[in-house]
Amino acid sequence: MTREEDKKARPAALGGIDPGPELAAVFDDLETLLKNGDVIEALTSRGINASLALLAADALRAYLSGRKADAAEDFATAAEEIRGRLAASAEAPGSDDGSPGEPSRSNGRR
């Protein structure tokens, strides 16, 4: 691909479009959804911790907004927590694919 073709293929890199507002709206909707009690209950029943999902979403939001250090820290924390929960569930007798985890610090539910 020539440099000119590359410029046409990536207009945002040249200041052509700003996906920031649309991405912010998507993440706002995702955050609202992941804080919904019914959604938390459904995820928890599948062994998914909504607080960890929120942390991972925050990490991706930070990365997409250029806050790479924040993103790296949040992704590392989420990965460490998920690994720990997987290891704990593998060690527990009769466990399945995951644990609902600790109550959320943000909403008091699992």
C-alpha cells in the first residue's frame, strides 16, 4: 500500500473523523448495562463477575482514549483477578468454570 492509499484508508489518523463521542456513548451504555441488577444476576449465574467486566470495559475505554498507562494497569488488574478466580475454581472440589466472586465495590452485588 502506498502512503497515499494508507492516508485514505485511515482518515482518523489524519484528523478526518473523531470516533470519541460515539465510543463514549457505547461505553456509557455498556456501563449502565453492567450496573443493571438483572444483568448482574444473569452474569453472576454464569460465573461472570460484573465488577471485573466493568474494570475491563474501563481499561478498553482508557486505551481507546489514549490513556495507555491507565489501560495497562486496569487490564493487568482484570487479568490477574480472572486468573486468580480460575485457579481458585480449579482447586475447589466440584467447581465449574468460574466463581461469582466477591461483592462488587461499586454496587454491593455480585
